[in-house]
Amino acid sequence: MIGVLPTSLEVSGRLLPIRTDFRDILSQFEMLNDPELTDKEKAYICCRNLYVCEIEPQDFVEAVEKIYWFINGGAIPKDEPAPVRIIDWEKDERLIMPSISKTVGVVDIRELKYMHWWTFLGAFGEIGEGLLSTILNLRRKRAKGEKLEKWEEKYIRENRELIEILTKEEKAAIEETETFIKELLHED
């Protein structure tokens, strides 16, 4: 129905209630980025965390598809190449939350008792100019190999920690290398 935010999903002809607060979904993104979990484990955990009730084993695939639809704001992306990853919800939280708060017109959305995921997504899509917008645009341009302006190249050099998105494995490798170098420098 137009104008209604879903709070349940139809799976095998039954309406199953789901958790719809933006914090519920963002916590799933954190779990989905865990390299130690298999795709099957991630799907199971996501369903377990977002559906309020138990999922029948025969309904599992459909339940996962419906959650995927919900997380994507009511759309299933076409079979195209994987989208360029320009956002890390966990790393970028300190930039995302103030931007969405400004868009919504509240001091801090994290203080709200509830905000539906689709409302959050809509506000995210309306973020205008600002630091987050600049960073996402630079990440997109770099990922697509687009030519950067001189000021953009300088900005990236000076703000590499804001621009770079690293996997947990890459972060661990960097930390391991830094530790190794520190140990080398302290040896006599």
C-alpha cells in the first residue's frame, strides 16, 4: 500500500513481523561485514535477528529474499556488476548520523526512540552538501577511476583516514605490519 512503512513481510502467504528500526538494520551490516562468517551463516543470523518469530526451514530462502528486499528499501537490484562500495556504515557513523539528523531536523537521530529503516534511507538519500557528501563523492570517483581535480587529490592525501575503506583483514594486516615495524625499530 502506498505511503505505508512495512513492519512485516509476507513469507509463504503469512505476514511475519520484523524489526524495522534503523539501528536493527545497521547492526546487521556490521555482522554482514564479518569475514569469519559464511554467507549461509550471515543469512541465518540476519533472519534470526530481524524476524520477530521463528522461520520454518522450508521458508528460509524466501525469508532471506524478503529481508534483502526490505533492507534495500523495497527494491531488488538488477543483476548488474556489484555496486562500488563507497560507504562503510560502521566507520562512517560519525559522519552519517549528524548528516541525517540535520536532514530530518533533529539534534541527533540516535536519541530518537524509533526511526523506521525506510525513513532513515530516505533521509540518507536527501543528504546535501557537506563532509559526508564530499567523502562519498571522492570514494565513488576513485573507485570508478574518474579523473580527480587537484583539490580532490590534495584532500585525499591530507584526509586518507576518512577516505579509505578497509576490510577487517586489511586493517589487521596493517596493524600487524605496524607492530612488526615498531618491534624492529626497538631492537638493538
